[in-house]
Amino acid sequence: MLNHILSVFRTYMHGDGAVLLPEMQLFLFAIGTLAMDAWAANTSNEKHGSNPIFQQKYWNPAVALAGIAFSAFTLWMLRARILQSGDLAGFHLTLVVDSYFVFFSALLLVATALAILLSVNCAGISVVRQGRYYALLLFACMSMMLMVSAVDLLVIFLAVEAASISAYFLAATPGLSNRSPSAAVRFLFSSALGSALVAFAFSLLYGLSGATNISQVAGALARRHNVAKVITLSHQSGSQMLQLLLSRLPEAVHWHSFTLEALPIAAFTLVSVGMILKFAAPPFQPEFNRVNGETDFGIPSPVILYLAGAYAIAAVALLLRSLFTIFADSQNIWWYIIAALAIGGISYGVLASLRQTNLERIIVYLSIANMGYVLLGVVAANEGAATAMTYYLLTYLFMVTGVFGILIAVRGRNTCAGGLNDLSGLRQRSPVTALLLIIFVLSLAGAPPTAGFFGRYFIFRSLLETGHRYIAWFVALSSLLVAYSYLRVAVYAWRGDKSETESAAESFGIPEAIVLGVCVFVSLAAGLYSEPFTRMARYAFGQ
Amino acid sequence: MLPLTHYLSLSFALFFIGLMGVLTRRNLIIKLFSIEIILNATSINFMAFARLYGDAPGQVFAVLVVAMLAIELLVALATIAATCSRWKSATPDDEPDLSAQLDY
């Protein structure tokens, strides 16, 4: 009996199970974190005294990090396997493991690990019972990996919803100012509207193709274009032709040529707008500027980082996959829409960030602008652009994590820091912190020897190569504004402040030091010696 | 059998009603209803297309949309409830325009 069960299990793990294994491990560790949290709440802390190893504060993140390590190891093994025997597919062709999945999953795992490390000493999070917080991070990471892995509309929809619901709960984690739920409500509404739009678009796609697998949908959409032409022709050339068409192609009776042409564009617009609403969701909260002027979002900084970093990357990755498979054949139609959305996003993000005086909000608004640059790579859609987009996302994650790491370190126990004025005098208080912040900010601004410069330069070059000259110049000119907006932060950090010279220097814990070390390494190395990083970026599209 | 166009007209009408509701109304509960209306339009679409093609995936999708709608409603209502209780008791003055939104 046991043997039988074991053999069934073994067959499963060699077939469908292997496709889902990294996600399953994350799921199990998330459940484990929750269970251990409940157990720790029952057994009092007295038993272990003040031994720091037994403190919940440390072993909750440790378990979560262990889960990520296991998942990353499995991912590495899967990478070797697809190198040998090609892409894996499972669960009736609803999930695939290809190089695109491996690249983005690795990126999401790293993003989650960095967010966990930054959460350990974060003032807002150490108050709540943390087991569920770390479990939610793992659940969110798991669903985002599913988003990247899914190739079926049904599974994509489920994964998007699962990721969103984890994100809603994360956004409702009480922050420093104890005002979190109202921020969570704002986030929830824009994100829920995004998923509703995506769901509606999926229903249209299903209706146009009669299939839910995205490659079948793509094939059907390509055929539809011809069917629309035939229907138009048959309407023009009389009833005999129409009879012939109806006998050969019975479903033609349900469609009009106009709907066949218009519905795919509607579906495309809805998917793009929906996904953009999702990754641009956190800052679409204008009311927060009015509430107390200068205060923070009310969401803990690591969560904002996670929403503006990992969540945005997953949404962009899903958008790219659907653009390059479902809508692959009509690129000449939809690039106008994407270009308009991207240019709108860049302009909105930059102009809104110029008015802000809160560091978090500047970074989050500019993250919309950065995602806009990534989307402009879709407009070019050649080989160089694919590398540029993945390189941009890869380096952007580390740069933005670095800035948030500094912010969390500067904050320490001080609850209301985060305004630009709090940064002034940072050079005197802690030269290392100021230097690191300036490196990250220069890199985000796109100063030449750093990673940020090459990301934007690759996009610019691929746009020129494909003949989108005006958009390329828009990239160049708007980059100046973006640079100005970021450099404002650097100036504040460098500027002396005589009144506060005696205040204590910022101290890094070990987790923050690891995060900042990794981030500063990537921001500089990807610029100075970009070859390994561009090779990684090329790997994502299987080149 | 009704032609497909009828179903599509209904679902598009619902979709735009929902979209206008989300974009123009200030009351959080009504905004939530509007999002649910969009999801219901999605369900109608899926059922209509499943009937057109005579296959299962559309029906499965419709049922899943309903399930997701329920979960999202639950999470959203919980968040709204937590927020409103906070506005009423703890810091009503910080959120003048937000608390005004909740009056019908």
C-alpha cells in the first residue's frame, strides 16, 4: 500500500509535479511559518529567556528565507533540466517551465528575499505578529511565479487574483502611523479594477477563439483577421457567396467583420490598462498628499518596496508574455496603444514626482516612469529590445531596493523620517549611508557608468534601430527630467546641516548590510561590466 | 436560442455601467459593487461563449469568476470595515474627505 502511494507520488513528481515544484515549496514553507507562529503564540517566551535565536523576530524570517532557498535550488535544477531536454509543460499545457519563467522566478525570489531581509528590523513590522506577514510574502511570491509560468487564461486569471489578494493583505499590514487600512483600501480599489478589466478582456479572447490556451488563442486571433476579410467580401459579393461561407464556416453567422476586428483591439487595450493599473496601483492615491501633508503612506516601507518592485515586475512580465504570444501577429496595430500608455505613464510619473517632498513617494511615482520605459521596449520589439527590457527590470529591482534599504536604515526607531529634509546632514551623520544613497540615486537617474544608464541606453538604441525616432528622442529628453527628480534626493543627502551634527549615526543591522551590499554590487557591476548581466537578460527570451 | 449579439450587448452595457460607477462614484461600497458588476458582465460573456462553442472551459471560467468575486468581496469588505471603524473612532479629523465618502 505504502509502496503504491510512493510510486504514484514519484510518477507525479516526475511529470506534472516537477513543473510546480518551486511554487509548492514556497507554499509549504508559508504554511509552516503560519503554523509555527500559532505555536509560538501559545508557548510563552519565558521558556527561552532572552536568547535572541529563539526570538520570533529572527526565526520567522529565517524560515521564510529557507523556503526561498529551497525554491531557488529547485529552480536551478529545473534550469539544468530544460537546458538538456527543452521546455517542460504540465497540467494539460496550462503551466510551462521555460527560460522566461526561470529568469523571472529567480528575480521574484530575490526580490522577496531582499524584502524579507529588510523587514527584520523595520520598525513598522516588528509590532505585528510577523508569522503571517512573512507567510503572505511567500504566498505573494508563489502566486507571482505562477503568473509568469501560466500559459492558460484560466490559470493566469487565478494567479493574478491570488497575487492581488496577498498584496491587499500585505498593504493592510499596520505601518508606523497606524493608518494602514485606508492606504490598503486605495490600493485595493485600483488593483481590483485592474483584475476586473483583465477578466473581461479574457472573456472576449475566449469568445473570439473558443480556447483558453494562449498559443491557441493567438492562432485563432491570427485566423480571425482573415475570416473578417472573407465575411466582408461575401457581404459585398452577394447571397450565393454568403451561403457558401456559412456552409464552410458555420461560426461566421455569429460574427460581423467589424466585431472581429474591433474585439481583439478592445481585449488588448483592456489587458494593458488592467495590468498597468495593477503595477501603478500604489501611488494612485491622491488623497494621501492631503492627509497630514508630509506623512508616509501608512504602509511599511518593505511592503511599498515589494509592491513597487516585485509586484510591478510580475505584472510587466505577464504583460510581456501575453503581448508576445496572444497579440504577436498584430504588433503593427497595438504598438500605438502601448506607446501612448507608456508615454503617458512616464510623463505622469515624472511630473507627479517633481511635486513630492517624501522620498518614498518620489521613488514610487518614478517607478511608474521606469515601467513606462520598459514598455517602450515592447514598441521596438526586436532582439535588442527584449534584452533591454529584461536588463532594465533586473537592474531596476536592485537599485530601488537599495534606496529603500537606506530609507529603512535612516528611519531606524525614528517614526516620521522619510521627508527630503530629514535626509539633509546625512553626509555628516553617516558618510557611508550618504555615499550609498548617492550611488543608488545616480544609478536610478541614469548617470553613465552605472546600471541605470545602460538600461535606458539599450531601450533608446533599440527604438532607433526600429525607426521609432521620435519616441527615442522622447526617452532621451524625459530621462533628463527623471534624472533631475532623482538628483534632488542626492542633493539633499549631500547638503550639510549644521543643526543636527550631534545626532547619532545610522547603524546597519546585519540584514540591511547584506541587502545594501548586494544592491550596490549589482548597481555598479551591471554598469561597469555588463556582459554577465546582459547574458542573463538574453537568457530570459531564450537567446 | 438568442443570437450572441444580445448577450454581448447586455454584458457590454453592464461593463460600462460598472466602469462608470468605479470612476465617478465616491462611496467605497458603491465602487465595490461596480467592480462586481464588471465581473458579472465577464461571467455572462463566458456563459454565452461557452454556449456558442458548446464546451466546458467557458463554464468553468464563469464559475471561477464567481468564486473570485466572492473572495474579493470578502477581502474588500473586511478592509473597508477596518478602515471605517478607524475613521470613526481614532482619527476622524485626519480623513475629512474620506469619512464624508461613506455617507450615503
